[in-house]
Amino acid sequence: MASYISLRGVSRYVLGVAIVLGGGTATHSQQADPKTIEQGKQLFQTNCVACHKINEDFLGPALAGVTERRSREWLYAWIRNSDSLLMAGDPTAVELDKKYPARMTPFTFLTREDIDAILIYIEAEAKGEVTVAAAPPPAEKAPPPAEEHKETLHGLPFRAPALPGWVLPALVTLYLVVAMGLIARWNRKVDQLLDQEQEPPSMPTWMWLVTNRFVVAGMFVVLVVVGCGWLYEAGANLGHSVGYAPKQPIEFSHKVHAGQLGIECTHCHSGALRGKHAGIPSLRVCMNCHQAVRTSEVVLASGTTGTQEIEKLIGYWQRGEPIGWVRVFSLPDHVYFNHAQHVVVAGIECTECHGDVARMNVMTKPFRISMGFCLECHRTRQVKMDNMYYQAVLSAHIRETGGKVPTVAQIGGQDCQNCHY
Amino acid sequence: MKEGTENRRYWCTIEEASGYNGSSPQQGGEFSEPLPTPVKWQMSRRSFLKATGIGGLAVASASCWKVPVRKAIPYLIQPEEVTPGVPVFYSTFYWDGEELATLLVKCREGRPIKVEPHPRAPFGSTSAYVQASLVSLYDASRMRKPIINGEEKDWAETDGHLRQLLAGKRSVRVVTPTLMGGATEALWDEFVAGFEDGRRLTYDVTSASALLDVCEKVKGVRHLPYFHLDRADVLVGVEADFLGTWLAPAHFASLYAKRRHPSNMNVHYQFESLLTLTGANADRRIPIHPFMAEAVLMGLYSRVAQRAGVDAPPPLTLGNSLDLQLDEAAERLWAARPNALVITGLNSVPAQLFALLTNLLVGAEGTTLNLEQGLHLRKGNDQELIDLKRELDNRSVDVLIFYRVNPVYNYVFGDTLAESIKQAKQKGTIIIALTEKLHETAALADIAIPISNPYESWKDAQPTNDTYLVGQPVVRPLLGTRQAEDTLLKWMGRETTFYEYLRAWYRKNIAGERGSWLEFEAHWQKNVHDGYRQLSLSTQSKPLVFTPELSALILNSAREASILLEKAGHQCLVLYQKVPIRTGEQANNAWLQELPDPITRTTWGNYIVVGNGTARHLNIRDEQVLELKVLRAAGGSYQVRLPALVQPGVPENVLGVAVGYGRTGIGKVAEAVGQNAYPCGGWLSFGGKAYIDWRTSAVEVKPTSDKESIARVQTHHFAEGRPVVKETTLEEFRHNPWAGNEDRRHWLEKTKGKRTTIYPQREFLKHEWGMVIDLSLCIGCGACVAACNNENNVPPVGKKEVLRRHDMHWIRIDRYYSGNIDNPDVIFQPMLCQHCDHAPCENVCPVAATAQSTEGINQMAYNRCIGTRYCANNCPYKVRRFNWYDYTGADSFPLNERILPDGPFDSELARLVLNPDVVVRSRGVMEKCTFCIQRIQQAKLQAKMDNRPLQPGEVTTACQQACPTNAITFGDVKNEKETVVKKMKDEEGRLFFVLEELHTLPSVGYLVKVRNRPAQQQTDKQAHI
């Protein structure tokens, strides 16, 4: 079947990234300048890291010194289409195919410049020239400064409460109790003044607490207010299931894959680059690596080892049974969310919504992903003006307003039908 | 009298024409149900507290529900072209024996969710019938397993049984609909050639047998001519609904519309009995008695022949005014030669002969009429089915196979054919039905074999001599069915599939045998990808020569015309097709059942159309049940009992009933809707052959005292005499570009274009979406409504709910009449949310669920709406729709559900048609047109991802895309390069906004309708009819 949309989109994207990052000028003779190394590193992590390590054999051979072992032309040919070399009966290729069980994926979309950059990075990494960047700090949502909230909602000034939810009800309750007590005391005094001749009825002083209707009413009000406050809090949290970490059919560890192995998120969740759903990789994608990787000494949260979990995976593959993963992140049906808009266009890190997945053995929902969570970001984040689309529609406006780049909310990020349709 | 809007009064119903004030009992009054009168409600304090407590608890407990565990199950091996969430478009075509359309089918995760007209291929226009066709794909009432003698069998057993059964059979008859594809035809012919006496018969429900015979006799080619409607300066239609139902209405409409813009306008005369969609769009509509049609065509021919200096029989006298009209039409036809065209849809040799000869005399061949190009949409010969019945009665048929046809239901003598089939069965004839559904014919068969839907099948077609289409399946067979051609190959003992057969045929006949396998593969892939291939023309037809045979034929036809004319004084019944339902093939499609007929604006069911005059004459009231008895040519009588619908514009003595209703065995939607009218038809014999004819004069009407409601939607709202539509004539428009729109010009001059308002002026930062609808181009066909339903998951609600004015359509096509009640002018106006900048609905919403977006769209947040309906009340355009019940199954409480059985929301299977990008609304929520916000967002995202500006014309709404006439233009008003901006500027004189004086600042503009009518004198003449 012929289709109007094909995989070309992805490769175009990857190419685009490569060209943008590399400036398209990297050549053979180029020295290992930091920019090229960085570009090479990016490409390496997107494409190679799933199967290769620099200094030790993994699914494929250790890559340190590969530029000395093989000729450039051979490397270009091999990386871009290993099958063609194998079919042509190239002796090195045949030897490699025998030695390593997994056949190398063809990377036809990588240009010569891309491959050069990767090789330069590998050389630098092998020599230890690449400075190790500090691991990104755990993505915690620091509450933005209060004045950032001065947005309007339907023309009314709207200020998000900066105090914790329980403070206001507590203050009101306190006020009411004090007021009640004062009124009750005053009442008693008046009574005493009026009925000075009569003896006050003898009863214990604490009894007035029970008999005085103002006190009783006050208690009732307190109960209602506190109850409502609690209900509101509980209600607002309902369905957001923060900390949700269901048991999955296979105890897949993001910590191992994204953390220790450093595989890019979009290597498996490639849909995030193309459209609405980031998607869960098909079993075939898992098997690309696990055809060869059958053992792992990693001990997982529930005490099983990696090897046991990989066995489960192989089992699914052999049975031809798709894995029924349990969704951790799930938006309600009336919300439209598109990954490509956020990942590709806005360049937002996955961790901003999904948390520091690279440290999670068990996938856990880290935040309350509510409408407030979305809007908070929309209200503070500025539009990426390097995109030609935004330039075309916004540059005139920005000139008029003295060069101030608008936030997402100011250009429609707060429209109802931005997300609800 | 001037023809502008100023002097016109528009009305929707006959009651309104005669001074209806909004409270007629006939209309059910202003409100569909009595309003609840204030009740004195006394409740003690304790009861109040109890109710509050229980209510509060109920709300709390209902909202505390365990969060369900949701699974995300990825593919085992993800297909290369599929990315979850990203649509893939496949080119293919739709052909079910009735209508052809080349398509791009939008698929999400492997399931088709929307059909879109092919932007490049020929026949790339869609009608409502095609737009809604995906519902028929996901129809749960389709057959799943072969049935042999009442028992379900599996495929292997069936194939074995059939191979055995067919072996050694002598006489085999196969009845198919028109097969257009070379490979498809070749396969069927190969199949029947395997028997000693095998023959394939073509049966068309809407037959063009007479036209085929006429072309053969006059020009020596047995195919239909291709009609270049876009080249005709003068167009005369006689009983031909070519914009609504005849042959290829959507395609014809697209050609017709090319000549309806006032800058390049044709003139269209329409002689017809019932008010059809085509007649409603004609510049001059002349009502005639249906049996006058032949005489009218003969009159045209004689008059043109006289001018051409050709001998012709003298025209028959048809009365003073009609003769004058004919004089005028003939004069203009002759003056416009060779760019003139006469079309008739009648299946009558005299009618088609005179039409074709007139066309040839004015030199239309090669310009407006092309026989070399040809048209293959109908190939059937009506005589064949009559012969088949005779053969069945003579017991000379061993095996009878029905493929994709249902003559027991939709043949005019279906019941007698059924008798013959039953008797033949007893005497040993084996009846096999290859069918999607266990319909009326299949129910009689010994063996019923399920076949796949067209969307699940490989197919090819050659609609014209220079076009070859390959249609790929867009989904795997959903119900374990097999396409008929594959089944056939199995029975023939061939170890190949139809896909391979088709490729082999293609290689031999289209790609050419030469060339390597690789070259062929590229050729084939390109054709499948594009969906079509242009071929070179090779056929040659002979020139027109008045041979003695032809002269004799003309004389015979003239005699026949005068015989038919004698019936013109009597009561006559005409069968017709409703634009959405057509032949009833897709009658189980709820979206089509609920799509209003453009003229009568009725949904769900058929009725007896009675002219205004006849109604007065016979004292028939609207919705009064009539008994219609038809005496049949073959003996006996047939009776239908249906309500009357009094229709302006239908001449006296004419009754009409729509076919396509009264189905059995094909699903819950179609059942108990209307009655079958096919048996009311008859035949017309000419030259020893019989032709199906949908007119009959042997009819008796008996009014009863019963009343039955007709679910009309036009009566739901009233314009209350406000000028919501505007029109003018071409003559006036040429003198004054503001003709018909003078009031707006004055208003603009007075205000100097400034808009006085207490509201703050809205400014839009990025885009401001706007739409312009050209009322001159809108023909009212309803394709936009069907497309909108599919795109936006609009639920059908059923007849009972429509009667309560609960229909949910986001766009409706209002139809207004004006002028003479016996022959009114018709104007159509698509009405959708006007996306006002100062929207009256927004002000009254207590929860701000509807608000203006930063791109000029009036947005509706369903999850915020609490259902006060204030907005609908305050909307001057009446375009907001309220979910009175849960029509979609989206509500939490099954108690609220009122899902239409077998509708697109009914089952898991049916729901596959829904657009996953648009939320399914639940009960208690208001909804309305969103300007296809999902498409806007998608186009913007694509531009951002490609790192480029949004291109003009990149965003198309579903209604705009489906419109075969391009009447709807949509785009960003802030972008000078957009067509919508160009239209607003270049055609400023025609531009108006509905109820602009309310200062709602709508985003939807309309262009004044222009009729090509020489203003003064013609209008006066019109009044005389």
C-alpha cells in the first residue's frame, strides 16, 4: 500500500536536527572542536548507544580506536547500510556478522558529516577528552514567583493563592471561635446585669460550652468549614493519582535503560517526535537489543533480576503476544495533548512532565498533572521565536511592543480550544 | 418589479407563505413541547434538608469512583507507515453500482475514519452519500459467515461445496451491477465462460438503458456520453436531477459550479414535475406534468431542427405559456451553439433520442457532450432481467448468482421476480447471493456468501475511456469476509488472489507487457498511490447521419411522445430518489437517514409529495395519511400508506414517493422507516424492448383520517421575516455590483465602515479565522453536513428526537422559498456557528464555558458547560445544539443513554468510525461548530514542525473540503494571500453578514445569490404560469 505519509518524516526530522546542530560544516579535516564533539555526542546517543559502548564490547564491538581499525569509506558504507556490504561479501563485514549476533541497523539517513561527527566524538571520548557534564538536577517544580501569576482570566484579575490550602479555613475558623466566645461572654454579662436580683443557676463553668447555642453553632460552623476544606483538597487530588506506580507485566527499569545506558527517550518513544502519542515501543523495538542482550545482573525493586525480566520479554516475543503495559500517565478524554508540539516545537525536556525517569526503577507519576500544571507552564514560558511559523505571525507584534517575546498564554496558550475539542 | 432582496418575502413553509405568525398548530407552535408552567411547590424545611443531604451524598458518591486501570498495548511489530496518533491517507475510490467518487481515505491506527475527495483525480468530488459511507463499512448487521440452506458454514467447507456444486452445471446466470473495471469484468466474464451456457446480466437500479440504446442506434457506441457541464452556456434539463441523484451528481455539481459564478455564468432551464435539487438551482424552472417530458424534448428538437434546417416532426402543442418557454429555451440553445446542452434523466427512448439529437444539432458533440470520452457508470440493459424471469419460469437456469444486487427489493417487478425465484428453487435451480447483507434477495437464496465492503476490497474501474482507477483496500476485512472476486477465484479452482489477478491484468492491458519487473512495479505502485491514471483516447464514433432507420425511430418516438402526452391530464405518480438515501442501498446508515432532504428538509422516512394545487383540489392536509393504490402493468395492484407532504412547486395531478425505504433484514436503522415504493413503478415498452419507468398514471389516492408526523427540520426555527438571505439577477448585478445588497451599502456609507459598539475592539494576534460562503455556488446538496457529522462525531438522534427538535447537526442547509407559491424560487443557505466577535452566547454563559479565542473562534469548552442553554436561547442564528440525552454513550450513567440502535455510536464496531481527535460529548452539554479546530491545530503544528510559515489555504474545514462546488472558502483573514480575503475584497458588493445589524460581527460572510434571469420581463412571465 502506498501512503502519503511515510517514515520519511522521521528521517527528515533527524536530519534536520543533525543539520541544525552541526551547522552542516563538519568535514574530515576538522579538528575536534567542542561543537563537533557535542554534535557527535548527540548523534551517538540518539542512534548508537543502544548497541555500542566506547571502551567495551556490548551488542556491537567497543568503538574506541575504530577509526584506526577501519578506513573512512568502509565506515561510511557500513554504518549507512551494513546489509549491502554483507551481501557484497566484504570480508570484514562477514567476520563482524559472525562475531556479533545482532546485525547492525542501517542508518541511511546519516550524512557523511554526521558520521564524521560521531567518529570525532568517539575518538575524543576514548581519549577522555570529553568533559563529563554534571547530571541534570532532579526536575522539581519550583513554584514560580507570585507576581508571575498576574494573568487575567476572562478579563478578571486572577491571583493564584500562594498560601497552603488549609491556612484560610483555619484562620476563618479561629476568627469564628474567638467571635463566638466573645459574643457568648458578652451575652452572659448582659444577662447578669438584667437579672441581678436572681441567683445565677449553679452549674459547672464548662457546661456553658455545651448549653450555649452560640458555642454549639460555632462548633458546627467550624466542622463544616474544616470539612469543606478537606473535601476540596481531596476532591482536587481525585483522579490525579500522584505517586501512581502500578505493577507492570514486566518490571522494566527506566533507571537501567535511560539512566545507566543513557538511551535517549525518543529512541523508544519515537512517536513523541511525530505526533500526538509518544507511544510505547512495539515488542520488535525491545527485541532489537534483547535478541542479543539476554542477561543482566541488575536487581530490581521487587527483588527479581534483570535476567528474569528479560526472560519474560522473550516469552512474550516467542508467544507473539503483545505486552499489556499499565498506563501511568493518562489524560482525560476531553484533553487533547500533542507530544510533537511540546517536544519538537517547544523543545521541552521529557522530564518536565514525566519527572526524572532516568532515576526510576519503577515508573511513577511524579506530579499532579492538572490543568493548573499545564497553565502554569503556558503562562511563564516564552514562545520559541526561532521557529519560522512564530516569526511569520508574531514578529510584527514583537516589534510593535518593543521586542518583548510573548508567553505561550499570550498567544493563545490559554484558549479553551487549545486543548479541549 | 425589481428582483432584489428588498421586494422579496422569504418563507419556509406553505403556512408561513400565507401569513404564518409562529403559532400554527400545524407546525407545533414556537415550542416543540408545552412549556412547563410554574408549579406551586411546597416543601417543608425538613424535606428540603433531606433532599439536599441525599442530593449532596449522591453527587459525592457518584464522583468518587475508583480510577480505572488503563492498559496501553503496543504493536507486536509496528507497521512501517503507522505511527499511533498520526493519520495516513490512502487513495482509493468508492463505487457501489450507484455512485462513483475517487477518494483519499484518512486512516488512524489502521482504521478508516474519514473519506475526503481526491484533490487531483477525476471524479474527485463527494456527495453526502459517499461522505457518510464509512458507517456502512462498520455496520454490525453485515454478514459474517456463509450460509448454506440456512446453516452457517466455514469458508473451507463452503468453497468445497460450491466447487462441487458448480462443476458440470450447464446454464448459469450471474446478475451484477454495472462493473466498470477491466480486471473485474474480465474475471466475471471468465467465470461465466467456464459454463456451457453461462451469461452475465447487468442490472442497474437507476437504469440508463434507454440512453445506452439511443447512443448505440444514433452513434454506434453503447456507452453514455460524458457531459461537460462546465462548457455549456445554456443548459436545459428535463426531468433530470443531475445535481442530486442522477449518474454522478457530485461530479456533475463540480462541473456545473464552474459556470455558476456571476463572472462566467451559464443559464439553466429546468422542465420538471417534482421539485428536485437541480430544479431548485435552475435559473428558470418550468413545472410540467411528468408525461409531458417527451413532448417537451420533442418540442425542443423540432424547434432546433427548424433552425438547423433539418426535417423534423412538428412540435406538439403544450399550452400557451409552456410553448413560449420552449421557444425561448430553443432560441437560446441555438444561439449558444455549440456550447449548449440538453439533459434528461428519463429512462425513455423518445426522451433520450430527442435530447441527444438536439445536442448533436447544436453541435454539442466535442464541446458539451463527448461520446469519445464516454461514461461507463451505467451499462445495464433492462430487457435482460425480463428475459431472466422468463428463463426462470421456463426452468432453463441451473444456477442463478446475484452479486451485489438486490432486485427483489429494488426492481419494479421485484415481487413477481421473487415468485419466479421461489418457484425455480422448488424445481431445482440453485440461487446464490454474494452479498454484504442478508437483504431481501439474499433471504431467498439457497446459498448466501458474505462479501467485503468496497473499502475492504481491491477494485478497478474505468469510468470514462480516458481514466483508469485502481482502488486499494483501506482496511482488512473486519468481519472475516472475503471480497467476491477472491471467492470467485476459489470456486474457479484458481490458486491466486484477486490482487494478483488485477496486477496481471494491469500489466497486460495498462502497463504493457514489455519492461522489466522493476519498471512494472514502479508503474503499478504509482497508480495505486495516485489512485488514477489518464489514458489516451482511441475510440471513434460515427458522425450523425439521418439514415432511414433513424428517421423511422424519430417518427416512432414522436408518436410515442404524443401517446404519453395524453396521460398528462391525469393523476400521475412519480418515484424519485431522496438525495441522502438514494436507492436505499445504504438505508441502514443512520447519518444518511438523519440527513435532511435538501428540498423537503425531512429526515427518517418517505411520504407522498403532493403539489399545493392538488392538495387544495383533493382537500389533503399536510401529514394526513394517504392510501395510494397503483394498478400494475403485470396485473394486480400495490398499495402504500404514507403521510402526505404538501410541497410548493409541484404541478397539479402529480404525486411523488421516494424509493429506498421499507427495507427488511439489513439492520435496525433501516427497518420500519418508510415503505417500499419500487413496486409502484412500471415499464415503458418501445421498439419491442422494455424500459424501467418510474412514472405511472394508474394510481388512485384515498385520503384517510389518520395523521402521521414527518420529521422536518426546516420548521424548527423561524427567520421571522428578517432578511437572512439576499439575491439578485445577473442583469442587475452587471449594472450594479451591489445589487441585492444595497441595504448593506447604505449602512456602510452611513457608518463610514466604523462599527459603533460598547464592546472593546477585538484584536487578534496570530490568525483570525473566517469563512465566506457563496450562495450562488451552494446547490444545497448536504455533502458538507455529512462530512461534518463524520469529522466531528455528531450523533444521529432518531426520528422521535428530531420531531422534538433535538437534532444535533453542527451545520444545516436552510432552504427558503420566495415568490409564486406554485413555482417558488428556492435559495439555500448553509448555516453554521458564525463565530461572532461579539457573540451573544458568550455574554449569557454563567460559567464562561463559551468564550472568544485569540484566533477569532467562538470556542465551546464541553467539560465546563453545565447545560443552562442560555447560549442557545441567545444565539440569533440558532446554531447551538444541546445534548438532551446521552446520544453517544459518553455519559457515566447508562440510564441517560439514548443511543440509536445500529447507529455510529451503538457498538464497539460502529464506534470505530469516530474521529479520535474530537471528544465525544455527553448528556447535558451544549455543542456547536468549532471551525474544525482540530484541523486548524494540526495544520499549525505541521507548519511549526516543518519550521515554516502557515501557507494560505493550508487549513480546510471538513465542510469546505466536502463541498463539490467550492461554495465554501475558509482561511486566515489576517493573511492577504488567502482566497477568503480575496473573495471578501473582490466581491465586496456581494458580501453580507447575516443579521449584521445586531452587531455580532460574524466571522462567516455570505455572497449574494445571483440568478441568471433577464430581470424584468422574465419575472412577469413567471407569474403567469
